[in-house]
Amino acid sequence: MPWMKWLPWRFLIRRVARAHGFLDPVLLLSHLHRFAQPAEVGVPLELLRAGVVFHARGLINSRVIQHNLDWVWPYWVERQFDPGDPSFVPRAFAITHVNLTHRNWTALGVPDLSELAVVDPRGLLTPFADGWSLDCWVIDEDGAQLLPSRAREAVQKLECDDSNCAVVTETRAAGMLLRTRILMEPDGEQAICRLQARAQADGSAWLVLSLRPANPEGVSFVHKATLTADRRAWIIDDKYRVSFDAPADRHHVSDYRAGDVHIHLHDLADDIAIQCGVGMATAAAMFRIDPGRPRDLQVDIPVEVPADERGCARAWTDSLDGHCQLTIPDPVWQGLYDAALRTLIIHSPRDVFPGPYTYKRFWFRDAAFIIYALICAGLTGRAERALDRFPLRQDLTGYFHSQEGEWDSNGQALWIMERFCAFTGTAPKPEWHTAIRRGVQWIGRKRLPAGNEPHAGLMPAGFSAEHLGPNDHYYWDDFWSVGGLRAAARLMDSFDEAGAAGARAEANSFMAAIERALANDRKRVGRPAMPAAPHRRLDAGAIGSLAGGYPLELQAPDDPRLVDTAAFLMERCFYQGGFFQDMIHSGVNAYLTLHVAQVLLRAGDERALALIDRVAALASPTGQWPEAIHPATLGGCMGDGQHVWAAAEWVLMVRNALVREEGDRLIVAAGAAPRWLRPGNRIALGPAPTAFGAISIEILVPREDTITVSWNGDWHRPPAAVEIRLPGTEPQLCDVDAGTVEVRVTEGER
């Protein structure tokens, strides 16, 4: 209402705050803003909203967990609240208690359905987004217990084939064994989340299925649970059904005031229902285990899917049809590639999103890399479906909007649309034309005017990629804008020649402004390395400036500024072999480490392999990476526990190691690991989409001194040449039609 702006709100807020002994919030905010460049958006509303939700749960956690440490809590709580554990986090001045040391989980889903379940490192199953969980225990008659969340050791893996994926977790203790296998399957108009448990004990014991009001983020309320009359199912909160394939032999329940049902398993009477006003109801269905004999239990949880997804579920065989297959004599890289493909598939039902839990929402930034990986993996139908939704997210000004105050999205949207067209050999869809034109015009209008300031002609100060620091004129935004303009020009060549010429002129003007700013920076910082922004010293935020080399290739592979930025980051910002992002993430970041590796790969620097191997070693046992990794626990410490951008970067890294574009040629095998090139080994990739068409590659090592490289292309625009760059050998430039070449390896090269 217009009259509200005339009220003296600042005066009133200050007066009320001071009267109650609080700091002046207006003065405090004004000081906070001085640490960043002036910007039209201080912090995106979307991030504030997500942060409030996150810490609201953390506030509940602080009111519940520390006062009830005799409960059986999820793995992260058991570790983080144990004073003898490296994961321990003191909490005296912490208003909220959140998972900071083991943000790890693995998503399970059905292709083309958006509903996902997550499984934590000890097999705790959370079948619904942000909901309650199911846990399995083994308890013998003498009181010995096998509680996976308290087990120091466990074996967990992701089992994948062409029909499905399952998370398998096995724990042992005191003559007891528990193995769970969890998967998602389509079932008509819905999906089924299925938990298969096998328990065994030396003596008489019980397999316990327990309903838990918690998940990998903390408390998640359960108000009511009822065992059905046939003792074969729970009805939870009058909404969810959890079915068992056998009737429960014993059944116990408890509410918050009485404590966890675990505490009372030997003293509670058998009861079938519980209602808890606090929302901390627990239940335990118990199944008898005979000595020395395994007891199997199957638990099914129907997962209702949104109305617009009914009938959309696809089989895994169909979803993987035509994908770029990898064969390498390296089980670690191979397994991570196969797992990453499946991660991409279940996180691209229509839109793509960068995580199954914390980040289950859309960003253009993550989408650009995820869709690029889908394209390079041959999953172009999924990529096209996601791209078709981009115009729906563009406002009338031409802004591709996922979060306010982030000026990289237009460049990313235009760039990935062009990559799709280049890789598929198709013209942009007519439905995209208006969005492309508007996207170009928005960038031109958004740029700052020319002038003498270091940031003149660049994008305004913004929040950018969030992990680069306070609002600033980030080169990340600028490089993406130029990359998007040049991509748009190539797209518009087919339907708007005048618009294409204008986009190229805008790109050239923009790039000239970047070059001027970087020239000033070189004098200011005393070396070629590119800081995060024109006003910044060199720090970890410089990782964003690598975008000029990867993935945009606006700078040559040997550009001194690009090479020196990578050198600075490796000298000053690496920890235990990976890029450590000091800002916000405060952990080792897998996908940003791979960005450095991509720059090194383009430059022909052999250190790229060590970075790729380090990222492989940081993967979870199920082949996933959290957004950032705790340097001591090696558990997740930031973001989603299964980060899809990281999975996308693994696919892109492996692909580029074996085939990538550089100008008008294809570079083959530049990133192949020397350990793969042993007699009798075979390396194969394909069909791998490229900007020239699809290529299939095979590398055979018949003898110590000979390597045979063969390729077959289905070109829509043949490359000028194929360049073989096997490690330890001289590059060989080959005619694209040659199809095969023998590479001689001397003893010194080997």
C-alpha cells in the first residue's frame, strides 16, 4: 500500500529494538551491506526462504536431540553428538543443530517420476521427501544389539544393472548380521519403495523394523501410527501405508514423553497404535529370528506420483537406450560413470534438479552442466525435454529467472541451447526463437555502461554462483554472458541474421570490457591469474574465473591467465589433493576440482589425472558426491548429500578424457590413464555425441610397443582432423576418414 512508505519504519524498528536491549537491526544491516559491492539484490529471496526452512528444522533439532541422546538417531546424529568422534560439533552457542559432518545419502527413483527416496550411509530409508524414516535393527534375547546407525563399520554399495538400481547395506556385530537392499519400482499409477531385509544371529533374536521420526536432516514428525488388524502393515498419519510380507510377531509403540520405543522393547506390552501430540511417535514391528537361520522380510511403501506423471514411468532399459557406453580397465572410474548416468536419469523427470533432497529445485546454473552431461552421454531426448521448459522460466524482460540477483543464467541458458543444437545437428526450434532473442537483449541491457571504473561494461554486482563471496562484479557472470551471446549468434544464424550480427557485436564489446578489466587486474595482483572480480584479491573465488576456459573455451588452452589461475588455486586453495572452497562450502568440492582438471586437460598438463583420481577416491561407497566434503570425516558438509552437478561433471570429465572438441578438430585419448594402456586391455566409448556428430572409439593394446586407435563417425559436420594424444606419445594428426591408426610406443614413452 503506497501510504506505508511514508511511515517512519526505520525509526520505529530502532526504537523497539533498543527498548528491549537488542542491537539496532537497521544499523547492523547497513554495516553488513558495506562488505559487498552495491547490488540491486542483496540475497536472493529463494535462498533466504530455503535457509529459513533449513534452520527451522535445525531449531527443532536443538530442542529435541540433545535432550534425548538415549534415542536411536540417524547416523549423522550418532556421530556428530559423540564427543569421542572426529565428527563431533560443539553446540553451546549454536541456535540450530544441523547435519554438518555427514551430509551423505543416495537417491533411488524410477525414470521419469519425480518422487525419490533417499538412503543414508547406514541404510536408513526415507521414502518420502523430507519425511519420516524406516530403520532395521537386530536384537537378541540376551540384550545384545546391532544398530546400524551406531555401527562404526558398514559395507554399502550401489547395485545397478539394466533393470534397476538398489542400495545394499550390510552391518555385523556380536554374531549378528543385517543386510538391507532398497530400491524403487514402478507399479501402475504409482511407484513402490521396497526394503528387503535379511537378518541372522547365532542365538534367538529379533529383526526389528522401526518407524523413526527423523531423517538425514533431523527431526521429521510422526503423530500417529497404527498396526493393521492382520499385523501386516502400518498406517502412518492416516496417509501412508507400510506393508510387511509377514505378520509382526511382536509390536510396540511409544510417544515422546515415554521415550524412544527402542528403550522399551523388553518391557512394553504389545500394542497396536500410538498417537503423539508432539509428533515424535515411534513404533517397532518385531520378527522372530531362529538361531543360525536367516530371517527375510520385505517391506513395501506405495509412493503416489503427481497426476501429470501418471503413466510416465519408464523402464531403465528404455531410459538407457542409445546412451554413450564406456568400457575401461578401471573398475572405479567405470563404476562411477555408470552410477553418474543413473543419477542424471532420475534427476531429470522433466526439469532437471541438482539433488534429491536439499536441492530438489531448479537452477539454470546447475541445469546447464547437467543437461550438457545428458547431451554428451547420448541422452538427448531428456536434454531436449528440459530445454523445452526454459522459455517458460523467462520473464517478459528476457531474464531467465531461477534466482534473483544472479546474472549468469541468461548466458547459461543460451549456451546450453546452442550446445544441444550443435551436438544434434539441428536448428533451434521455432518455439525457442523468441526466448533466444529476448535473452540476448536482456544481457545487452543489463551490462553496466562504459566508463573508467574497473567494472565498466561488465555485469552488475550480484550474488552470482553463491560460493564466490559477497555481491561483486564476477567474471563468472561476464564469461557466461559472452559465451551465451556467441552461442545465441550461432543459433540465430539460422533464423535472424541481423539479430546474430547484433549478438556478435555485443559479445565482442563485452569481451573487450573483460580484457580491459583483466589487464588492470594483472597490474594490481602482480601476476596473470584472474581474481573472482575486478575489485578482488586472489582467493578461492577465482575458481569461477576458470569458466573462460572450461566449459566456455573463450580462452585458448595455453592462455597465461587461465593457466596461472589454475596454478594459483592448486598452490593456495587445495587440501589433500582437492579444491577446498573456503567460502560458504568450507569443504573439498568435487565438481570444482574437476573444473581445474578440465583446464589442465586442455593445456596438456599431466596433473589432471591426479585430480580426477582424487575426486574418484572422494566418492561415497555408492558412487556419489555431496556438494562439499568435510576434510576430516570425508562426509558431506554442505548442500545436498547427492549432488547431481558433481555426477554431471564426472560424466563430462570421463568423456573429455577420451574425446573432446578443440576448435575444428577432435582430440582423442588425451586424458586416458597410462595404467589402462597395458597389453590385452581395451578402451571403448560411444556412440559419443560431439559438435561434429557422434563418434565411437576403440583403443586396443595388442603389444607393449603398439596401441591401435580406431574410430567411426556419424558426422553432420565432419571435423577437420582427429588428433590422437595418447599419454606418453607424440600427438598424431589423422585424416577424419582414416578410421584407424597404430601408435608406436617407445620404452621411454611407456
